Amino acid sequence: MGIKILLKHLVVLLGFVMFSAPGLFANENTKTFVGATIFISPDHEPIENGVVIIEGSKIKQVGSAEQVKIPQDSQIVDVSNQYITAGYWNSHVHYTGVLQKAAKEDKENLGNLLSDMFLRWGFVGTVDTGSWLKKTLLIKKRISQNEVNGPQILIAGGSFVPEGGSPYYIKPIRLPAFKSFSQAKKLVAGALDDGADAIKLFTGSWGTPQKVVVMNPQHILAATEQAHSRGALVFAHPSDSDGTRVAIENGVDILAHTFPSQLKGPWDERLIELMHQNDVALVPTLKLWRYELKREGLPPDVINIVEQTAVEQVKLANQKGITILFGTDVGYMSDADTSEEFRLMHKAGMNYKEILASMTTSPASRYGFTETNGLVKENYIADIVILNSDPRENVAAFADVDKTIRNGEIVYQR
Ligand SMILES: [Zn+2]
């Protein structure tokens, strides 16, 4: 037999094997996840025994096992008895502390930290609401160049405070203060020029453990006008009702926390209506309050009241239809576990669909990614999370992550 004929036989034989045994000669570029319950969006009924086909960095097809034809050369991943959602966003994190130190370090250490803090909990996207801009930009670059696995990062830069309002709890660090309308505009423009995607303000800031310093409304207006003229969003750390009111009335887009402090009396429930009228979104950070007040050595009954107040604020906001964006303050808070945040959101009356929306469709909409992110849908970016337990039965299941996939690559696997 001549060599040509031998080759021809071999090709025919290989072709036969490939077409008769899917997955044996798998195409690395195509992965098919079979057997899971798929939460394609918070508003749709999940697909039982579903199939998701990922090709490259995109979702190629989604449907039930009866509807979807599995490509012959695809890599098959059996995810029976598991649950698939779109990739999550955490809208309040900090690339400070250990991450900041690791920004220039070897990739293994940085990769492990990014995995432990974000990918392991399903986060494919994060909003950094305060860090050293240059360090976070470096981490962002190393992730985008595929040197390390990590989430997408949007940076809310600046961390501007009112005069005398640099937070006492981050001393000796002193944050830049707004002194006038024109200086505030200049500082905001500078932060955006340096690479920030959004702006962070402390509209109400704990200058001392006894006092919240409220930002001058004109300075807030200068910042929001400048940021909006450049298409950038403004986040505010409000602390109490006064810090919240000036933020809403002067164009802030997102409150980075609930505002449970009641040093000056009961919180102002009318602020919820005001948030609604001005389309201001809220990041609950409910788990943070207990963590923070314990560190301050406050008695358990006080801690319970503060936590309950924050839960009440989320409850009213959610009933009113205010956009809620999931966020934990991890990076400032060392504990990265998200399950307690899910339980507290549930305690605030949020069902699993609303919690899923706060991590997927709501951030996609607020940050301008609705055409590409937030859904398990054909032609969308292949950012998905695979869970071991059912969030319909217990919302803490959103923390029971088995795999995180970003841009079609498995970036975390338990
Ligand atoms: Zn924070």
C-alpha cells in the first residue's frame, strides 16, 4: 500500500472516530455544558436539563437538551444536578491591602488572591470603590493581558472627601478634600484623565468616631457635572441621612452603602422616594455593618439595631423598585464569603430572582453592558457561574460556586 493510500485510509478512519464519538477529539475552542438547570435571566423560568454551548469567548447556544444539537467535536462538561447563572458583579470592592502589595509581585500570589477574593465567589466583574489608582491599573492590565486570571475591573477613583472629612478609620491615610467648585471640577477631571472609569465621593464621612462631616452640595454638583460630561458615573459613601440627601439632590448615581447611622435621630424614610425619583441605585453592603461595629467594640444590641436599620432600608428600596447592586466591601473587609450577604438580602425581602438581578442584569444595565453581559444568552459574552445547590431553595446557594467561567475560560474550579 502506497503512503498516499495509507494516509487516505487513516483520514477516513479518524473521520469516522471523530463523528461517532463526540468529545474524543475535542475542539478546545468549543465547550458544551450539559444537564444543568439554567437561570438564563432573573425574569425567565429556568431551563431544566439544559445545554450551554460556548465557542471561544461567546455563548453560542442555550436551550433544553431536546432543542440543542451538541456539536460533534465539542468538549463535553457534565454539569448534571448543578445550576448555571450569568457571571456575577460585585459593585463594592477594594483593590487595597494584600492585593495592592501583590500588584507588582509574582503572578502566582496575585492570581491566588484574585481567586480567593473574587473568582471563587463567582465574580467576573468588580467595581473598585477606592484604592491606589496606579496599583489597580497595574492589576487590571495584568488581568487583561491574561498573565493572571481575575475579574473585569471598573475603577471608581478619587475618593474625594469634604474638608475635615477624611475617614478616621483609614488613618494615617488622608484622602483629597474638595475646597471649591472649580477645584472639585479639576480634581474629578484629573482622576478620569489618570484612568478612573467612575468617581467616588464621601458625601457624608466619619471624620471622627463621633461626627459625620457632610460635603458641600455645590462641590458634589461640580463633581457630578464634570463626571457626567465625560460619561462617568458617580458613587457616594453617604454614612447617614444627611450624607444621603446631599448625594441624591446633587446628581450622584449610586450609593455605595446603606446609611444606617442614627446618631442624629431616626433615619429619614422619605429618602427612599427621593432615590426613586432620581433613579439612584443602592449597594446594600449589609454584612459589613456587623463586621465593622464588632471591630469598634460596640455592644451586640447596638450592632443588631444598626444591622436591622440597614436591612429595613434595603427592604423599602426593593419594594419601591430602586435598582439594587450587590456589593460586599471585600478588600476593606477581609472576609470574602458572600453567603451572609445573601441571607441578609433575603431577610430584607429580596427573592432569589431579585438577588440574581443585583449581580447580573442590574449592574449590566447601570454600567452600560446590557447588549453583552448579564444574561445566559446566545452571542453574549461567556461569563457564567456553575453552582452546586439550588438558589430557589436557599439564596446562600449563590455562594456555593463550583466553577466560574469568564470570557469562555474556566477561571475558577473548586
Ligand atoms: Zn468600601
